Amino acid sequence: MRHFGHIAPEERQRLFHREPAVFTADSPARVLAAALGATLYSPATRPNLADDVIKQAGRGVVSMVLCLEDSIDDADVVDAEENLVRQFTDLASRPDAELPLLFIRVRLPEQIPDLVARLGPAVRLLSGFVLPKFTEERGVPFLEALTAAESASGRRLFVMPVLESPDLLYLETRRETLDGIFRTVDKWRDRVLALRLGVTDFCSSYGLRRAPDMTAYDVQIVASVIADVVNVLGRADGTGFTVTGPVWEYFRVQERMFKPQLRRSPFLEGEVEELREALIEHDMDGLLREIALDRTNGLLGKTCIHPSHVMPVHALSVVSHEEFSDAQDILRPERLGGGVLRSAYTNKMNEVKPHRAWAERTLQRAEVFGVANEDIGFVELLAAGLPH
């Protein structure tokens, strides 16, 4: 699989200075963590789940979570588990199908070894599990269950803990909870692919819900948690983890929401600004601002609950030619001693030592999302990635 792999090769050549790399479910964890992109959630109760998975993969989705937790009724869990096993078996019977990375969001630790055993040979399609309301106390049993399931199946499996517990939100327990989470994920570091933020649960503790023109960062109590999570768990010194952006709840946006010009290629002079205005008119502005703020605050990838969110996340994850140029300059071997140099774009100064971690992360993102050509921006990438 690869990002933008669903578009024609000649179109990728037009868009990219360096195309996104190919990766598989067996690629190194660092590659998979960076490549998650827009992780699309789907209730495990969907009767045509196998077809849905294949359809979304064909539209550019590279990671999906099949949910047994909050997205389904408590009374439907048993039926949902049975449906999951059937749908995985169906997918395993289609050897030529292109599939995304697949994860199951469970409720209880015992579901992990049970589902792995019930999946049988189809477990080869499973990349891991999403763990709800993760803390040290709750998380250890899940991780021990994962270890047992791996041993029984012989399959490498990852976890993505969701940080959404009230203990993480409340000021008096936040520090202790963060320390406990770090101890736990550090111990199982080789199996923790990414940490996911459960902002909806944070808001619910105070009866809050952000409007479509507001981002998670406008909700100050939520922004403070994100900052502390990145502070403790997202450091660039080798101790940190990939932390993904929170879910965007609004999906009035439809696939055909854009003006017809958005599908034209190449673009006519003056059209790009009109297209940007079209995005804002259709309630995309809040989502786009939140994705940009995710990146600015050290998050990579995003939880998504609607297919229309996927391509905006991916288009804004592509490394610009300017970013790539700066990162390469900073990381040249002859720059190891430090110093300051003028950007090749002559619009900024790059300080080699302070910007080194940024440059390394940028090149890691460039590996999986690619580098845009010098004259290619977000709108062109978005237009090319949308279903035609």
C-alpha cells in the first residue's frame, strides 16, 4: 500500500517531487506509525464490512479501526464479534484485494486472545488493537492479553492506546496518570504503534462540544491536556511516541460538495483561490485549521469517523517542496557542527541544531506521504485524491 496509490501513476508524477513510498503491514513500526494518516473508524456491526473495507482502501484509506466499543450498543457486542470474524474470513478469501492496516477496538482485555483465536488464519490481516480509556491500571491487563495472543498466534500485533480517561483530564490526577501511562507504554514500547487522543470523552466530562467553526485547540481545557500529553509522551529525544490528532465530529461535507472546478486538472489561472473559498463555504475550514494545528502541536495523523475527512488529512500531510528543501539542508553531513544558514527559498534562517529534530520528523513524513512538486499545493493534492 502507499498514500495516493489509488490515483494514476502519471498523476502522481505530476503532483510529487518525491512520491510516497510503498509499505506493507509487515513494515517497521516507525514507518507504520508515520503512515497511519487518517485512521477511519467503522462500527463492527456493519453487515457489509468486508466490502466497505475494500471500497475505502480503493479511495485512499490506509488504516481502519473496526470498533466494538463506543460506536455500538452494549447489547450488540456478541453479534458484532461474530460479524467481525465472518468479515475477516471473507476478506481472507479475497487474496487479490488491496487492504488497509486493520485494527479492532475492544472493550475488555479478554476479547484480544478470544478474537485472535476465533479469527484463525484470517488473523494475518490484523495489525492490532485499539485500547480504550488507557491508564496504567487499565492498560497492563490489555497488554498482557496482547502478549498471550501473539504467543498463541505467532502474529506480530500492535496496540494503539486511546488517551481519554477523566484521570488524564482532571488537574489533580493528570501528572500521576501521565507518569503511569509513560511507564506502561515504555515497557511495551515495541508494541505501541501510536497513542490516540479521545477528545470527545474529555469534552463530555464538562458537558462541552466544539462547534464546526472551532477546533479542539479553542477548547482550552482540552488544549491543555493535548499540550501535557505531547510534553510527556511526544518528545523528539527518542523517548516519545507518535501521538495522533483528535476526531473531527462534523461530516455534513459530502464527496460532491466541491465546485466542479475542483476536479479539473491542471488548474486554470486564478482558480485555486476560488477553490479554497469553496472548501470554507462547505464547513471545511474548521477541519483544515484543526489539521494544521495538530501538526503545529506535534501530532501526526488523525482519527476520522467519515470518509470525507480522509483526503484533507492526507493532502495536508504531504511535505511541501520548501519543507523538504529546508530539512535536507539542515541534515547535510557537513552541517553536523551546527550553525545558521539561509533557506534555499531565501525567506527564513535555518538553525541547524535547534531545527534538527524537526528536519528528521519532516523527512520521515516525506517518506510515507511524499514531497509535493514546487508548484503543487493542498487543493491540487486534494482534488487528485478524491474519488472520480
